[in-house]
Amino acid sequence: MLRTVLRSVRRDLRRFALPALAVLIGVACVSGSLLYTRSLAAGADRLQRASRPDVSVEVRAGDPGPAQGSAAAPDEALRRRLAALPGVAAARGTLAGRAFLVAHDGTLVGPAAEAAGVNFVPDRRGADPRYPLTRGRGPHGPGEVAVDRWSARRAGYRVGDRVRVVVAGEVRRVRLTGVFTVHDPAVAAGGTVTAFDQATARTLFAPEPGAYASITLTAASGTSPTALAGRVARALPAGLEAVPRAELDAQAAAAPDRAKLGTLLLVFAGIALLLSAFLVGNTFTMLSAARAREHALLRAVGASRGRVLRTVLGEAALVGAVAALAGYGAGVGVAAALGSLFGPAAGPAGAAPPDPFSPVPLLTALAVGVAVTAASAYVPALRASAVAPVAALRTDLPAPAPSLRRRTLTGLSATGVGALLLAFAGGDLAVLAVALPVLLAGLVLLVPVLAPLLTRVLRAPLRRVCGVRGVLALANVCRNPRRTAATAGALTVCVALVSAVSVALSSLSATAARKAETEMPTDLRITAVDFAEVGADTAREVARLPHAAAVTSVREDAFRLPDGSTLWTAVVDPDAVGRGRLGGLTVRAGSLGDLARGVAVTSALAAEHGWKPGDRLTGRELSDAGVPDGPALDRTVVAVYDGPEALGPALLPEGALAGAGAARGGPVTSVLVRAEPGRTAALKEDIRRTLDNPLLVVQDRGDAGREAAEAFGPLLSVLYAMFSVTVGIGALGVANTMGMAVFERVREIGLLRAVGLDRAGVRSMLRAESVVVSLLGAGLGILAGGAAGVAAVSGQPGAVVSLPWTALLLFFLGAAVIGVLAALGPGARAARVPVTRAVGQ
């Protein structure tokens, strides 16, 4: 049997080329995803070990119990006690926060998400073993900093330069005194590490006065980190925990973002393999039909049905194994490409190079390649084994077309169920994940019914454009409706996915833009980029500018009410809001003019709790850990209002809490500014020039809408890049079918040539056939994907359904281009067939 399998594969090598290529692409995606995620984990483990080589045990705040209040924070006194324990070689207090380095041109160095600020802890010689200096010295005061070597090189800074650093929303102009090396995840991701002296870092980053974020201990020689952690844990006060190095490394390796990325990549790889299965199944279906007489001869000379079945499956397994091995080699390149796509824009590589000899990805690639091809070929192999031995005595084997009735009924049922699921999905992704595949399966099953309808519509236009060649192409489309369905099915799936993503993201983008514009409470809004802060004095600086009619900072604060519910408030300037100078609020009862001595609530919140002006609200402020241990709230409701989400669901004046100071609450989330009539643009430029902070964003309503809409652009680009692989596999499916059709229809093509159809006419006929099949698949895909995209967003409140007509038209026209390209090779081969040889077959 092995010789038979090898001989069959070698004879039909050209017919197996495109299916093998499709499996190769799918396996490359799977193995590349696995290799990339493994390299990320290995790189993270390497960075974790190199970033803090002196850490054996870390002492940090644990999760507070329900009655413990806020989590404890380690302090200097504890550090000294721990340093005196047996087995401790060194104890270091760690302070960390966000510090953003600004380049000479005023731009931010590196991504804001990876801007770290740390404390420089010098030893007796003035050196910090965690941040070894390569040039200069460590910082000695609030006007000095040191930065990592990579960031200094990118920014063009040298020791002695004046640099700008933004911390807690405040721009600091300091002197660069030193440059150090560091193996830190922030730097590996293209970010920066800025070191401050101990006193300055304590002012900027301490969780509370005199406290550290954590204390790290170095074990003395002969003491294991686990044993030291147990000894330290017994000396710790309640609320603190001692974590050994092994556990710290395990936590760093189990980052949820990497797991999510790996899952997403494997989902796309699975889609690619699914489309490859379409192509493999179609190929073996056509081969089984072409080799029906050969299979009958095998049966006639004694081969059992099982032997024929195993022979065909052996061919599939062999093709799959070869494709899987080649796909694994390509997967190494895919892993490197993923590193470039998802890696940092600047910075040393954070991921380890992919290991091509990893046993798990290699075995997975082989298993997936063989399993996909064998499973896809099983039904065609079963049909091949069912050929009767007597069929070998016939000179021709016309394959009677089985009835399409059962297939049509199944397709109608699946399409109806899928449409109903989409109609009632209400934006539920779990329902959509079931509805779209069911709908696609139903439409693919209905292609044999839909293809004749399409050909009737296209008959007249194609006759005028292509003449009899167009009519022949349409007849070929309908000749084998099951083959047409299998060919169009791959394109239907990939175009449906692309269309669904396009419609959903376009609608989400339009919804976000409208919401951002309508929710903008004032003419201008000042916010910080992600991971940064707005300075506490920003509102005061803006209020001094001409043309600023009203200015208020906005902070968030939360309180636990007596009934156990949580009250979220916006802490604002009562003068700007209370006198109506800010605008954007509609008072339903009471007066905002009394906000300085009370609290205002939205009408929705008032209706929920039954509040009205004059009622008294009591509660206690929640800490960052969600524990009600802050100052007491005891205010009277002075107004019920309606307004944008940014100013709700309740308004509290600055300095409202007894003993809380003038600005109790969280950090400033935004600064709202109303400009004098006609001066919005001028005031916006004045604010930007005055603040001179690259981390602050000054927006009017149009800017807010555009930013919200553009936020989905990068995601759409990444998804398009991934889906392009599936579109390529769909194109291979069309090319494969056309190529197989040429092998089957040599005599037919020869007869057409004999009665006057020239070579250009043969190419034109095949090209028209390929385009019709491609457009049929793309049309169904756009229909199903567009419906899924609309269903994904229509259930959301205030959703705006936006159909990207230009993109959908490009998808449809792109399918036509795929059809033309897919027919080039088969058309050229068909045109080269000699007429005499073709007619003589």
C-alpha cells in the first residue's frame, strides 16, 4: 500500500501542490504562534531575572482582609529590622512610579505605558548595584536625575544636559548627572527608566509618607530564598507578605496579556486551518471523481473497501506530513515576523529568539498538518472506497449527481437559525460566535441553489461582454454545484470575517465619535495620555489665561453609603459649576449655586435612591483598596440635574470633607474649560503653549470625536493583516479548483478549440468562470459578515450603525481580482493543450 500511495502522490504532485501550500500556511500560523508565545515567556523570564539580580525575597503589601482596612505599606523601620535578621545580606527599600522623559524636540521618549521612575540607592562608593553607572554619578537632589543608557541614546542626552521629566503631571527641568545600564521590562518594551535620589523619590512615589512600595532582601550565602521568606514572614506585621524569588518569577511569566495574545493568534491560525480544510477536501473530492475507474480496478483485483479508504487517507497523511514539516520551518519565520509586528517600536528585544527545535511546537505542527489533511480527505476517501468493482468494466464513468434536496433543506434550516440568532444576539459575543458559523454553513450549503439563480442574472450582461465564452463560463459554474460551493465556501468564510470586523469597528468608531462629541461638557478639555496624570496646578494655570471664562479640575471620589451602595462623585470647583459659568448642566430641582455647601445628584441617581433637595447624604470615603476608612461625608442635596457623564453621577465641591484638605479625592482626571464666545481656537493654542507638556492633550469637541474614532484604526490594521492570510488561502482554493478543472476538461477544451474557440477565448472563458465563482463567494461573505457586524453593535445603547461601503466594495472588487489571478495559470495551461491530443483523449 505504501508503494501505491507514493506512486499516486508522485503522479499527481501538481494537483497536490496548492492544497499542500494551504496546509503549509495554516501550520506555519500555528507553529509561529506557539514559538512566539514561548519566546515571549522565555524573554520575560530572562528579563525578570536580570532586572533585579539582588532580589531573593520581596516584602510587599498583601491583600487586606475585610476588616483590616487599607493594606499596610513597608517603611524604613521595618527595612532596618529585616536587615538585621539572620540570613539577610542586604535589604533595599523600593520606590517606583511613572516618570516620563521628554526629548529635545518636546516629544515623549518611548511609550507612555513603559515610563518608569525609580529610586537610586547608592552604597558607600556612590554606586547602586541594581543600576550600575556607565557615565557620570547618581542623582543627589531634586534637581538631578539619572536615566538608562538606551533612553539617553535615543533622546540624544549626555551627562550634564538639562532635561525635562514629567512626574505627577508636573514638568520638571533637571540636570542629567548619570547614565546607567539596566535589564528592565520597561526598557525592553521601548520605555524609559529615570532614577531619582532617595528623598525626591520618596516625595514623588511613596504610597504614604515614610513608606516604600516594597522591600527586597538579598539572601546571605548558604540561605535559600524559600527559607529566608519563611523566616521573614514570621517577623512581618499583619497586612504584609514575603514572596520568594521563584514565586516572583512565576508571576512575571504568567502575564495575562501574553496569554490573551497567544489565544488570539491561535484563533486566527485555526481559521487559516479551517480554510485549508476546504481546499484539501475539494481537491480530494475532484481527484476521487477523476480516479473512480482506478479505484474500481483496485476493487476488481481484490482490494477491499478498507484498503482503498486507507490508500486515499495515506495520500492525505503524506501530503499533510510534508506540508507540516515545511510549515514548521516557515513558522520560525512567522514567529520572527510576529516579534516585529507586536514588539516595541524602539528598544532592545524583550523576547528571546524562537527556538526551532522546541519539541512541543514541532510535534503540534506535525499532528495538526496530518490531522487536518486526513480529516478533510475522509469523506472523499469514503466515497472512493464505495466505487463498485464492476465499474472498472465501463469505458466511461458518468457520475450521477445525487439529489440536492436534503442539502437544500439543511442549508435553509441552518441559514434560518443563523439569521434568528443574529437578530436576537443583542451584541452578545457568545451568541455571535455561534450565529455566524451557522449562517455561513447554511449559505455554503445553499450555493448549489444560488449559483443557477446568479447565472440567470448574469447571462445577458456576460453575453454582451464576453459573447459565447461568457455563456460557457456560466454553464461550467452550474455543471458541478457542489464543487462550486466548496470553491466559493473558502472565500465566503474569509470575506465574511473581514466584513464583520469592518462593519463592527466602523460602527464602534462612529458610536465613540458621536458619544465623545455629545459628552464633551465644555468648549475645551485637558486630559493626560494613558498612564500619565494631569497636574494639580493645571486648572489654576489655565484660569490665569485671557479668554478663559470658566475653569475647573475634575477628580473622582467614592463613598460607601449606609445602605451598602457606592456613591461615585466628581469633585469640581463650586464657583465654576455652581454659578452656571461652565455650562452643559440642566437643573431639574434645587440650585447649583448652593453647591459649595452641599452635593448635587443626577436625576437618574435621585430617582434610584428617592433623593430630593434638602435630603441629607452620609457615608465614608473609600480608600484605593475599596475599604471605607476615609473622611466622613455629611452633606445636603442642594440640586438635582442632568448632564454629561464626565460630570456625574454626583457633584461634590472641592474641600468638602472635614479634615481632608482643599482638594480631597483622587488625581485630577481632566480640566474643563469654557472659552469666551469666539475664542475657543485661540484659547486652545494659548493653553498648549503655556502648559508645554507633551503628556497633556487639549481638545475641543471635534478633536474629541476624531480621537475616539481613530482609536479603532490600529486594531483594524492588525486584524486586516491577520485576515490577509485567510484571504490568500481562499484565493488558493479558487486557483486550485480552476487548475483541477483544466485537468478534467482537456477533451472538452480541445473540442472547443476544434470548433473555432482560440486560445484567448479559452483563457477568457476560464477567467469569467473563476470571477463568477469568486464574486459569488464574496457576495455571500459580505452579506453574512455585514449582518454579523451590525448584530455585534446594535444591542449597545446609543449605538450608531455605520456601514463602510467603500471597504465592502473593495472587498467585492478584490474578489474579482482574485478570480482573474486564480485563472491565469490554469488558463495558460489550457490554451497550450494541442487540439489533436485533446480531441484524441
